[in-house]
Amino acid sequence: MLELDSVTAGYGKAQILNGISLTVPEGKIIALLGGNGTGKSTTLKVAAGLLQPTGGEVRFAGERLDGVKASKVIERGLCLVPQGKEVFAAMSVEENLVMGAYHRRSDKAGIRADLEARYAQFPALRDLRSRAAGYLSGGERQMLSIARALMGRPRLLMLDEPSAALAPKVVEQIAQIVLDLNDSGLTVLLVEQNVAMAMAVAEHLYIMRDGRIAFDRPITAEDEGTDDLKAFYLGQDYG
Ligand SMILES: Nc1ncnc2c1ncn2[C@@H]1O[C@H](COP(=O)(O)OP(=O)(O)O)[C@@H](O)[C@H]1O
Ligand SMILES: [Mg+2]
């Protein structure tokens, strides 16, 4: 559904992505792992249209995506939940959610229905709907950030380190949400530093190093000893 083919990209003269090729098939959860600064977020930014590649191709649902503006990428059904649980701090939870549907802001009835669906899925957000988002806990902000992206009605959701800096119980909730979303038909590209969490939900993993895919492989039932895996696959320089 989403394909990156030999994608290069960077900031100014600094090339960060040195030819990334990866595939996210429709209906799957794919994990992209790797240490800090290896280019995971940059890869997602390119797919989301926030950063234009300098080479290679990005395709989504059979169409070229490189050169397409971020706002148009969302309209095509590809949404990014950025790193850092960023929300509009001064706006209420509900206003944040409505912002996620900005590209179809004239569809008032549809937005109302989607708000109800999000509140049904994230009951805590319903209780907090009038609260300024800046007052939410880290876990609540992550839920809001995911729910806001869902307001864009994505077919593929990209999550950038959703479990970072959250308590284990909240990480479990996020993992369950990702699985539930996938069950309801959403395709997911998950960037994580939490190897165990990624292995628990994804069925295929890509490991990035120095702006390249070091390798990729399916995740199998034997992959439960994730500590070993972390050491083996991510190596000494992990993190
Ligand atoms: N906006 C930016 N301007 C310049 N350099 C950046 C910017 N964002 C990230 N970088 C650099 O690009 C490299 C990869 O960053 P990033 O994709 O965020 O890595 P990761 O998400 O894997 O931690 C890092 O060396 C980082 O310093
Ligand atoms: Mg990152």
C-alpha cells in the first residue's frame, strides 16, 4: 500500500536517508526500528509529504506521492502521528480533534459523527473534551494525538514512537489500540524504540542504521525473547 523505493532525503546539504526501500502492505502492521538519529522520523516525514525526497520514489495506493504536499497526502488517506505527543496546548481536546479533520472542515455532520466514534474508542477523551490539551498527561496526549490523526480518516496510519516516555501500563494500552485499529482495517507503520512493544504488534520489521535499512524480516512466534533480539539485531550501538 505504501512503498518507498531507494528514497534519499535530508536537510539542506546533509543527506540523512541514503536510499530507503520498504513496503507496507495493506492491512498489515509494519515496524521500523533503529537507534536514535538513524533517520526513522525523517523517513516518516518524507512519506507524509512534510519533507520532499531528493531521489527515489514514494508510492501510496499505486500513485506517486513524492512531490505531493502534506495536506494532499492526508486527503489521500495517509496520516502521521508525529513524535513527541504534540498537541495544540491552548486548545481544548475537542478543538484538537476537529483540527484533525481540517481538510474536510465543511463536512460538519461527518465531523460530529467521527468525534462520537473517537470518544467511543477513547472514553477518557470524552471526559476531557473541554480541557485545554496542555493539561493532559503524556498518555492522554498520545491518545489525543492518535485520535486527532484518525479524524483525518486515514487508510494508513504512521506512528512515530507512540510509546516513548510512557508508563508500561499506558504502553500496553497504546499497543492494544494499534491492534484494534488494525483489526478494523487500518494499515499501520509503527516507528519504535521499544522493541518489545513493536514485536508484540507488528508482523514484519525493518531495522534502520545510518539512513539505510540494515535488514528486514517477518516477526514469528519464536521471537518472544525480545531482549536477546534487541541485542542481536540492534547491536552495541543501539540507542
Ligand atoms: N529539521 C532538521 N534539520 C536538520 N537536521 C535534522 C532535522 N531533523 C533531524 N535532523 C537530523 O537528521 C538525523 C536523523 O534524524 P531523525 O530522522 O529524527 O532520526 P530518528 O527519528 O531515527 O531518531 C539526525 O542526525 C538529526 O539530527
Ligand atoms: Mg525520531
